[in-house]
Amino acid sequence: MTLWSGTITFVNPTDFFTPYCKSRLERITQALGAGFWAGVGLWLLVLALAWAPCLVRAQARLESVGINTTEQVVLLSAQMDFELPVQVDDALHRGVPLFFSAEASVYQQRWYWTDRLLVRGQRYWRLSFQPLTRRYRLQSSPQPIESSGLGVGLAQTYDALPEALAALQRISAWSLPTGLLEESGKHRLEFRFRLEPNALLRPWLGGSNEGEWGLSLQHTQAFKVGARP
């Protein structure tokens, strides 16, 4: 009498546990991978926030200043160098005009009292991009320029932005009538140039304040009567 017949098959325990372990290992690896990339993304965000002010802050410098004096006039020449912040450049090419101003003050230095202001002059510029002609227009005036840009002083158009900026960065023979200067006296020039705050420009700058994105420079220089540039 035959009680049992057949083939005995020995099951390897690893054959049973391998699919489970494999799926478990995949889930752990995926979790670690997701955590890794999430960590990388977080660090990139932190770095972006840390570098954001540097990306918008403009680096401006005054390359040279020339002071020439006549009997009753100080002639100022200046050469500046700067680039527009990325956000400002983008706003300009989307139709937002940029406004710049320069201020020059001449003082007579006095040891016995506060220095006397002899003259203070201002200059203003409006830089705009014309999409139809793909050209840049730079207007200048001794008076503040309105947003429309109509009815102001001199205006010049340029084919490229570097050309317009080069004209903006150069000041030649700016006449500052001081009245009669004392040849033996000491005098001081204070010069300031900046990109003016603009309500149309501010939305492009996000939460940045003027200290972060502002383009400005200041310079103080003592001179004597009869000085040459």
C-alpha cells in the first residue's frame, strides 16, 4: 500500500523573504533619496535668500573727478562706472523709465565757524527704452523730470544700452557759479549721484529696500582756487 507519492521540494527561506526585503529596501532608499533632495532644495533656498541682496545691489564707483576754477565759477567733471541691477534692467526693458540725479555743493571751509555753502547745483536724467524702435532715450535737465518725459531739456537716442549708460556716466564741465573765491581760502566739493526712487520701479524689486538695490555714490574733495583737473 502506498501511503504517499510525489516530489519533495525544499523551499529556500530567502526566496520567501527576498521580495519583501527588496520592496522594503526600495521604500527606504526612496525615502532617503527624497529627504536628500529635499535637503538640497532647502539649502539652495537658503543660499538664494542670502545672496538675493547681492544680486540686486549695484556696484558703483567714481573713476575720476576734475575740478577747474575760474574767477567766479567751479567747473566739475566726473567719470562714473556702474551697471544696472538685474531687476532694474528688466524693468527698463519692460517700459519702466529710470530716473537719476546728481548734486554738487561747493563749501568755503572756515575754522572759526561752520563751513559756508557757496553754491549747490542739481542735474536730472531720465533713461527709457523704446520697444518699437529698440532704442534708448536719455534726457537731461537742470530741473526734475516728470514721468512722461515731455517738455524737458536735452534728449539723445542710442542704439545700445552701454552707449546710453556711457553718456549718463560722464559729466563734463558742469558750471557751478560760486561768486568770487578767496585764493588763500580752503574749499570743499561734495558730489552725490544716485538712481532715484520710482513708484513704477518698486514693484519689480519685490521686498528689497532702497539700501539693497539702490545705485548711489558720494564723493568729497578739497581743492584750491586755480586748481586744474
